[in-house]
Amino acid sequence: MRDEEAEAHASAARPEADGRNLSGAGSGAESCTAAAGLPTSGSPKSKACWRTIDGWIRRKLRALLWRQWKRTYTRAKNLMRAGIDEVRAWRSATNQRGPWWNGGASHMNAAYRKSWFDRMGLVSLLDARQRLTSAS
């Protein structure tokens, strides 16, 4: 009974396209990729597809950060440095979950938001597409 409630809560709290798996983007990755593996520009769903791919890239980069911080102490210290409070940082650092799960977890999303990646120089595919379509 508790497992069903927990799963229902987790799926209800999880937005479809904010760095989660590509197949969970509503209509599936097949509908948002052309033969070349990129969203079709004329598709009405292409904006959502670009957003999904952007989120997936950021989640992968957060997972790489988590993997780079091999020790629990380093993970907690870096989360606190990024603005997470001490109790939450230690709870997150000791959660015994893998890098992909932590890359999409709320503590990593709160610590390393899209704006952080923008400051680091990561080019957002959605933003670049919007700039190019508005320029033409």
C-alpha cells in the first residue's frame, strides 16, 4: 500500500520535460525525432522536444558532477557551496542512489539550475532554436 502511494506521489510531482528520460516526454522520443535524430522544425511539438532534450543534457551533466564528486563529504560540501542547507545536503549525499537518479533529483536541480549552466556557457538548444527562428 505504501509503495503504491509513494509511486503515485513521485509520478505526480515529476514534470514531463525537465531533465527526465526522453521516452517520458508525453508522446515518446520517436515522435520528436526525425531520421537524423533531431526534432523536426515544422512539428508543432518540436518546442517540447527541444525542451526535453535540453533537460536531458542538463540531467546528464548533473549526473557527471555527482560521479565526479566520489566521496560523500565532497558531495555534501559541494551541495552546501551551491546553496543547499546542511541537513538536506548531507541527506542527499548519503542517499545511496546512483548518479542518474541524483542528476534528476530535486537537490541537484535546486543547486544547479538552468541559469547555472547558462553562466557556465552551455548553449541551450531551445534558446538557440528560438533565436534562429525569430531572426528569419
